[in-house]
Amino acid sequence: MEYLIKSAVTATEITPSSGPAAELFSVGEKSPIAALAPSLALRAQAGSRGAPDEGAVRAATIVAEIADDIIAREILLDRAMGPNRRKKSSEKLRRGRRPSEGLAFIARDLTGAVVGTVRLWDVRLGEDGPAALLLGPLAVEPGMKSGGIGSALMRHAIAEAARLGHGAIVLVGDAPYYGRFGFSADRTGSLAMPGPYERHRLLALELKNGALDGAKGTIKAAGRKIKAPALGFVA
Ligand SMILES: CC(C)(COP(=O)(O)OP(=O)(O)OC[C@H]1O[C@@H](n2cnc3c(N)ncnc32)[C@H](O)[C@@H]1OP(=O)(O)O)[C@@H](O)C(=O)NCCC(=O)NCCS
């Protein structure tokens, strides 16, 4: 689904159109597509927490990540989450793997800069349990927080995961934030992460009814492995 801004200044004039799976949103104030994304208001200037400046209204687009985005995404993650981000137990499920096909997204601002990121990863819920997705990391450029980018990334990621036929998404995160997208710890009591984590922060969302039925055990990585570059010597 794509949303086009009619005017860069009049942030409320947003109309849906068909097209590639991208979501362009403006912004500065609540938009009429609030039912899909209730808080799409970006601050007019990065770092500003004040009212948007009409001359500087920004927009961001949610698009599929491409290889050229990787360095900017990693820099953004370091800035947003700090150096300990690589020690999280979720990282054990991601290391050496590729994200689930078609499920790596970034938010790009009007200049093309990467201002948000989210990816989903193939996992298995327990040894021979059902397939699911692990979501994360989700991060937004620190100076642009609370403008709706995180919510737009989440809604887009969930919608695409459902469209691609996945049954459930799990993540480790704050229920007060992820609860607004339907995640809860109600169905994760018999699941465990492969490393230290806070049990109440292991959350799940069913995309298909019953996808979490009977899910138990330690969550396993099931994603496509990154192929090591072939090493060769030129004679
Ligand atoms: C979490 C994060 C991705 C949210 O992105 P965002 O663009 O700021 O989010 P949105 O604008 O969609 O939503 C903002 C709202 O979420 C709330 N919120 C943000 N993080 C929250 C958290 N951890 N717990 C509860 N509420 C949270 C904000 O207070 C704000 O509330 P409001 O709508 O009532 O004003 C962003 O804050 C971020 O990058 N944080 C650092 C990295 C991180 O912690 N990632 C999540 C790992 S679990």
C-alpha cells in the first residue's frame, strides 16, 4: 500500500493509491489515515520536539531495505541502541542469518537518509515446533522519535508478514509499546529465548488463529544462512 502526499506543507492531504509495497507519510500532524497509523506526525526538524514548521514539514517512506542501506542502518542501530545491542539473546537467533524473505524494511526521509529500521527473521518455536517470525531490532533515528516512524514501521512489517502468509511474530520488548500492535505475553509462557531475557518481555502476536497453539520450548533460528565469501587464491 502506498500513500502519497499531495502537498509537502498541508500534511493532512494524504491519499491512498495502489502501487508497490511502500508507505509514504508526511508530516507534522495527525493524518486522515490514522486508522492505519494513528501517529504519523514527524517533527518538522530532526531533534525538535516543538510544533512543526510549515516550511520544513518532512516525510518518510517505509520501503524494502536494499544492500546500500546496510551501513546507514548499522550506524543508526548503534546510535539508537548503543554498543550492547549485539549482546541481546535475540541476536543469537539473527547472527549469521538473513532476514526472512521480503521482510527487512527501512524508513527513508525525503533526503533519502535512513531514519528507521525493522526486520523479521525466520525462527522455529521449540525443537520441532511451528515456524514463526522474530521481529527486531526496531529503531528510529533518536532525533525523530515519537513522530510515528516506529509505529509506521511496525504496522507495515506486520501487514507484510501477514500478506506473505506467516502465522505468528515473537519479539523481546516493552509490552507498553508493542501492546498497541497486538503483542502480549499471554501466549509465550511456555516459550524461552536461547539466552538471558526478561520473561515478561517475550511477546507474541498471532497472524493466523491458532498459530501459537501448543508452542513450547526454546526458540530456534531457522533463517537462511549468510554464505561466507568464497576464499580463493590467484595463482
Ligand atoms: C522504540 C522506538 C522504535 C519507537 O519509535 P518512535 O518512532 O519513537 O515511536 P512512535 O512515534 O510510533 O510512538 C511513540 C510513542 O511510543 C512511546 N514509546 C516509545 N518507546 C516506548 C517504550 N519502550 N515503552 C513504552 N512506550 C514507548 C512514546 O512515549 C510515544 O508515546 P505517545 O504516542 O503516547 O506520545 C524508538 O523509540 C527507538 O528507536 N528506541 C530506541 C531503540 C529501542 O529501544 N528499540 C526497541 C527495542 S525493544
